Amino acid sequence: MGASLPLPRGFSLVKKGGAELLISDVYRDRLMKRGIHAPELPFSKHTRKAKFMKGRGLVVSLPLNGKNSERMVIRHYEHGGLLRALTKDLFLLGSRPFQEVVITEMARKAGLPTTEILAGIKRRAFWPFYRADLLSKEIPNSADLIQYLSQWGKGRREKRFGEKRNLIRQAGRLVREMHEVGIYHADLHLKNFIVKSEGDRRRFLHIIDFDRSKVIHPLTSNKWFGNLMRLDRSVEKARLKGLPITRTDRFRFLSAYLEGDEGRQSLTKKLLKRYLSRRWRYRIGWTFEHLLYG
């Protein structure tokens, strides 16, 4: 696990067959009985109850206890980027799922709203490569921020405007809290914000997917600003595809993030000029990606 990211409290390392698991003590026995060391086993037993989700690689939701009241999400790790067709789901050395478990638990213990991890799994492929999966509890009554905003125009207009403003402010404060904890999110984009609905009016944001994220103390300006601009690129790509996000929405997010910190406010003005001058490079990358993968 490494000295900088120790084994999280409440988790154990378990070996089973050709798999190694970092698994929650609370759920260990029931998950191991279901053969979770090979995630295709519980999937094959609950095919009819499976729900497939959009994401990088296979993401499937299954009943946690053989019932529909609680569900678990199994995310199979795959590479992203322009070379993903070559690298696919093979990883070289390291312990990516275990690192994600540790950082997600760190976020939860710090009070950040995120998913509850059940297990991280490494499975031997052929030396020195492995395949990996992450198991987490499904957040009920939820949708990612892109899904939610895509439905934004289907309700009463004034109600939707209020919900949207509130969620954008929540996102700004949530990212700020994450950075104050010292977490650098390696893939901060709109699909990693989950909107949980409680009743007709209550909407709460969660942040997920800490794969390849890092803990850095203190988090430098280049890091936190880079995270913000990674998110902004995600917003720009979604906006070009028709997602209803305006310039005002983006300023509202930034205002919530910077609230009360004059030092960051001043620095952000300078860094924004640098970012805007380079945005054309990202558009070229998006074009190549679209040509390759659609």
C-alpha cells in the first residue's frame, strides 16, 4: 500500500485464487460468499437484475444482498485517452484500485459526500499485468450531473433554474472542500458529480471516481487551478453537445469555489488568462478523439 497511503481502517487485504482484494470488513463475508473475487460470478447469477451504466469500461449495478433495496456498482477499470484501443483493461504493476479505495475513504472520513466503497480488486492477467475492478454501494435516486442537466428543460422553468443554481454552487463548494482536504482529483468532470434526489425539492451532490487521484499537502496553485480547468474543459465539451450550461453558470461555480479567499481570487485572474490562451489546443485533441472513437 505504501507509507504515504496506509491501509484504511475497516478494510482488510484478502487473497483468493488469482485475485487480491482490499475489502470492507462490514461486507467481507457476504461478498466473499458470492464469489466477488471474480466479479463475473455474481453478475452471471443476477443478469436479469443487472443495470448497465455509462462510463469508461463496463459499469454494472447489481443487488447487494440478492434484493433490490440495496445495490452495488461494479466498475471494471479500462484506460482512457487516445491510445485506449491498444491498452484496453491491462495495467502494469501498481495497485490502482487499492489507491482509489484509500483516497475515497479519506474523502468520506473528511466529510465529503461520496460513495461507500465495498472492495477494490486486482486480478492477475499475465506477468507483469493485472486487471482491476472497484465495488461501491450505489447512491439511490441519483443521476450524474450530465444526465440531470439533460433533463433540465422538462420541468417548470422557474423551479429548474433554482435547482440548477443551487447545484452549481454546491459543486463549487464541494471542490473547494476537496482541495482543502488535500485531494487532487485526477479526472474531475461532470459525470463524476452525482445528483441525489430526496423528495421533490432536495438535491445533493456527491463526488466520485478517485482513480489516480493524489493526496498533496499543501495543494499548490497549479494543482487546484489545473483541477478547475479540467472541469471547465469537461463543461465546454458537454456544452458543445447541447448541455444547457451558460457562461453565468460557470462564473457562479467559480464564485462559490473562491468565496472568502482573496488570495485565490487574485491568482485565479492571472491563471485564467493563461488557460484561455491555450484552449484551442484542447479543441484539437477533442477533434482527434471524436474521429477515432466517435
